[in-house]
Amino acid sequence: MKSLLLEKFRTAFGRAPEIVARAPGRIEFIGNHTDYNGGTVLGAAIDRGVWVALARRDDGRRRFASDQGGEVVAVAANQLDKLSGPHAWVNYPLGVLVALRDAGLALPSGFDYLAVSDLPTGAGLSSSAAIELASGLAFLAATGQTVPRETLVQLGRYAENKFVGVPCGILDQGVSGFGRKDHLVFIDCRGPRFDTVPLPAGAHIWIFNTHTKHALVDGLYAARHRECMAAARALGVALLADLSPAALAAAGKKLDPLEARRAKHIVEEIARVDATVVALRAGDLTAVGELLTASHRSSQHLFENSTAELDFLVDALVGVPAVYGARLTGGGFGGAVMALASGDFGPADADAVSGAYAGKFGARPDVLHAQTGDGAMRVAL
Ligand code: GLA
């Protein structure tokens, strides 16, 4: 990837970059919509992500290019307004500049910037967090600043929440920032506090990306956010993470049926994340798998962010003996399913599941045998 990045930078800008940084995509392992509710979540950084190369300019102009085609986008000095249409991808690095400014940090004045990705597109692996963190590292390096990793993660989330306009939690940026090969990232989102948990040997993660996406996915995500906050208010707590499953059961009558389902999903999902950490530390992949599948059933019936396509894949996967468990991963309403499997699960098994899916839905999902990787970092030139 690095040589491709350098070559593309030269093609776009006619010179070599001064700074290179990369940040990985992520898999949500378990903890569905728990992050913005103040709960816990487990994710894995993968060995693919977004690379950013940058060279400073002294005329204050900021020029952005990417490997997704399209022209170089030139932005005038001090122009930090949101872009639309085909240039909208620039809102990710622009959002990070706004985040730096609002945090009282220095901004590089002018630069040439290139982003290149080796993440499968549209796979729900959070290319947005990856581009935010790689951009953040590059901008900080260009101004000779260093910040704690927690701050880098918060800058990325700020860009997403306040500039791009998605009310996401800390999962995507946190995992991209704190990822570690052969580990899962554990986040207690309230602090937030970040930790890593070893992924037991013999655990394999497979991703099945349906490439389906509900037309209203952003609106549905925001609706779930609102429903959770309304449930917390009705129960007199700041966030749903303040309630244990027993406390929720005792107070449940204060909620209407829809809010009660949302709250039950969140509160029980947080308990499942904590149980998953215990099972991982014990190396009990069977127990981990059962928790993953239980998470999916809760998304399916209580949080109602699954789809027929995702349910089909989960049902097919859990029927394969080498699969410990499977669940939708990420926001839901389409997207991808993750399976935890033993080393006995191979391409032929993945193919059989994909073929059955194609028989029903007409197209095969993309399959990725995901490898874990390290978090965001600068790369030596
Ligand atoms: C998306 C968001 C995350 C998280 C998940 C659901 O990926 O970006 O912050 O809320 O959905 O768990």
C-alpha cells in the first residue's frame, strides 16, 4: 500500500509526501448500539484501513485527493465549510481540522493531501473512522504536535458527530485508535476507558457483507438514538447503562412497549459484553459464540435493526458445526454479518453459505476472512 500511496501522491501533486499515517477499519465484535448509551463494547481492528499522505504548502491552500477517482479538491485558506455532492468525502478530513481548531490545537495551514484505502467498500468496516484517525495523525505531525491516543480518538468522533453529522458513539474511532493485532479492544464508553483482551488462539472472524442498505439507514440510526434517550429519561437515568437488567425489569412498566424493547436490548447487551470478556479470558469460544448469537437475536427482536438478509446469514452460519456464533455487526438495517468460527471453517463452508444466500436473495455476499491488526499509527517514509 505504501508504494501505491507514494506513486499516487506523485501523480496527483507532482512531488513526494512528507508524512504518512494509516488507521485500520474495525469490526464490531459485540455491543450493539451500547456505545452512545454509556455501555461497554468489544471490537477488533483489522489489518486493512486508510492511508493518508501529506506534504505542506506555504500558500495556505489545501488540496485533497483520493483513490476513489474524482478530481483534486482545492479548498481556499481558512475555508472550513461543509462540502456536498462528489466532494462530500472531504468532509472527513475537514471535520478533523474543525475538531483540532475547536480543541484549541494548531492546524496545518496549507497542504496537499491524499487518502488511499484497502478496506472493502461499503462493508460496514468503518472507513470513516479510519480516514478521520489517519487524517488526525497526519495533521498533528504536520504541526509538530503530539496528543494522547484518547485525544486522537475524541477528535475523530467530534469530526463525525459535529461536522459530518452522525450521532455515533466512540466504538469506531476507539477501535481504530486502540486496535492491537490478535486482540479485541474493550471500551467502557462512559469514561471512555480503553483496554485490550487477547483473542484466543484458534478464533477466526469471518465477515459476510450483504451490500444491502436500508434507504433510511442514517435516519433509522438517529431514531434508535432518540428512542434510547427517551427510554433513559422515562426511567429517570442519564443513560441506559445506568440500569442493571434487574433494575430495568423492576422499572419496566414506566416505558411504552417500543421503548421497553429498546431498553431491554441495551441493558442486556451490556451484560453480554461483560460476559464475553469473561468467556474470552477463559478461552471458552463456545460460550463466546452463544453470546454473539444471543446478541443477534436481541437485535432482531428487541432493537429491530436487523433485516431478512442478515437473519438469513446468521441462521445459515449457526447451522455450520465449525461456527461458534454469528451476529449482525455495526449499525444494522443492512450491512454485514460476522461469524466467529474455528479453524475448521474454510472457504468451502463460506461458499456454501454464500450460495444459499444467493439462491434466496439473488446475489452473493462478499466474504472476508478478517485478520486483526494494530491501531492508527504514523508510517516511516
Ligand atoms: C455504528 C456507529 C457506532 C455504533 C454502532 C452500533 O457503527 O458508528 O458508534 O453505535 O453503529 O453498535
